Amino acid sequence: MAYRIEFAPAVEKHLNTLTARQRKNVYDGIEAQLTSQPNIETRNRKMMRANALASWELRLGDLRVYYRVFEEPTKVVEIAAVGVKKREQVWIAGERADV
């Protein structure tokens, strides 16, 4: 069964700071990687250390999608944040984030 994708309200602001090409890569990556088995680690999906932002990270080149997976009552993937990785720092909506 496919997972439903939901975006947190703040993600719209995060996406607006990206270029059109980056937004397309994010949407395509979410569709390809997170609609089926989003809670299984792969080369591009990693479980994160405990933090307030999200429990999972999807890596799409220099883009990062942070998300949570809910199994009950329905299967949902909630996109919590979208950022850009620059060297060892992640920038979300133009601000440096500690993830």
C-alpha cells in the first residue's frame, strides 16, 4: 500500500527559496523514494539521530528532505523540512540549520 505524502506548513517557505529545477528534483525524489517503503534505509535514505526536526533524511544530490513516517491510523509520510547542503552545513529557507 502506498504512503500518502503530506507537507508541513513551513515547507512551502522552504520550497520557495529553491530554484524551479531544485523544486522539481525534490518533488520527483519524494514521489520515487517515499511513496513506497519510506522507513527502510537505502543509499539515499538515512535514519537520523534523535532531533526535533525529523527522524529520516532523504538525500537528493545537494538537497535534503527531512521527514517523519506514521503507520497508524493511515500510512503517511510528513515532509518536515527541505534544505540545501553546502559543505558540512544545511541551509533551510536561507537560514543555517542544526540537523
